[in-house]
Amino acid sequence: MSSFDTPHETERFALTGREGRVMGGASALMALTVALMYVFVATPLATVNDLLFGTAPILGVLVYGAVIFVGELIAERGVQNGDMGTAFVGMVLLQVAFGVFGAGVLRFASPESRLTILGITAIITALMTALVTGYVYARSTTFEHWGRFANYAFLGGIAVIAVGSFVLPTLLLVGFVLVFLGFVLRLGYEIWQVRDRRDVSTGLQIIGVYIAVAGVFVHVLQLVMRYFASQE
């Protein structure tokens, strides 16, 4: 039986204590990330995006992607080994990566509109997360294939952005959409992990859900920023 049609007993929407801890932990980490974006926007860290993406969009994608990958690896290794010091280092890398990227996007907004933009982005991201969660919990099937599709979307996005960086700039938007789709698919995969993989560490699931939500957040933030810029 393929991973597309494996049946699962999932006919409920109420969260268990374990699921509540995962969602609560990921939400707390996301709240801290948003706070860091707001703080970093007033520091030189907010210009990092200009340096990386201004040189070549693919450079920014590769650098942030590498930091997020390494941060996740270290954080998960720390959780698995019961080494909270190592897990903390990994989480710092993740928080700084998303915080700096978000600050780089937010810096183009006027100071008085920044909290509004972050608030709107948080609401949209929460609604998207709720929709994905509702869909996953409503389907009695596995979502393991969403993890594979997410990887394909990330790799495709990177390849398209690489081409767009040096050959055809119009492809950059396609790359953005693919990476955004990758985070949405990963979010569904991580929610499925929380739903069905009760043998997986709560700490690991918190990290997975947080990274997926943070990835969706920074992409929504860019869209909200574009909307505000078009109204000026």
C-alpha cells in the first residue's frame, strides 16, 4: 500500500496534551522570532539582506538555507542527546536567521507601520496554519508524501532562483512561489507528524513545526510588505 492511501484513525480535532505542548512551544518560539524582527530592524543586522540578495538572490537563499539547516541539525541533535546547551545553540541560530531575514524585509516599512505589518502577517500566518491543520486532521490518511513534495519544491525553488539570479530575473518570482509552497507543504507534514507520530520526541516536533511556521511567516511578510508599498 502506498503512502498516499495508508489509512489512519484520525477523526478528531481536539488536541491532546502532547499536541498542545507542541503547538504551544512552536507558538512561543514564533512569538520570540517576531520580537527579534522588531528589535533587529533598528540595528545594522537589518542590512544583511541587502548585502546577500543584492550581490545575487541565490546567495541570500543559500546562506539563509544553510544557517537554518545547520541550526535545525544542531537543535535536533541536542534534543536527541538530552544536551540542552547544544539544543539552545541550534535554536539561537534558527531564531537569529529568521529574525535577521524578517528585519531585512521590515526595514523598508515606516516605523509607525511596522507593528501593524507584523500583526497582519501574524494573523494571516495563523489562519493558514489553522487551515492546514484542519485539513490534515480531517483526512484519515498519511501526509508523509508532503515532506517529499516540500523537498522537491525547495530544490526546484533554489534551481529556479539560481537561473533567475544570472540569466532570467523574471524567474525569481517563480522561485519565491516554489520555496513558499515548500514551507506550506512542510507545515502540513509537520502537523501530520504531531498527529500520528506519537513516538517522536515532543521537542523535535516543536522544532519542526516552528521552522515550518517561521518559513511561512517570512514569505507572508514579504507579500504584506508589497501590499503596503503599493498603497503609498
